[in-house]
Amino acid sequence: MLESFADVNPLDSWGGKSFFLNPGHQLKRGTYFATLKEKDGDNDRHRLVRTGQLPNP
């Protein structure tokens, strides 16, 4: 992603990498637009769904 889009600013956070769009690097970080998860955290709802631990609503 970084090779294709020069105005993207990555930031490591919370078990993943967040990406911010920052044309011309005018802002401190830019505008958030995506996160790629590298691992599940203890409070990730998706992890509970995948393991069948999520209670019925």
C-alpha cells in the first residue's frame, strides 16, 4: 500500500497497523481510513464470533 500511495502515513497500534491519508504531509497524522489487524486482542468481538464464545443477543 505504501508503495502505491505516497500520501499514506502508517502507524502501529493495538495489534495492527492503522493508515492515515495525509496529502502533502500537511497534518500531524492525516485522516484515518483503514486498519490491518496483525493479531486479535483480548477485547476483539471478531475473535469471540470465530471461536463461538459470543453470547446470543
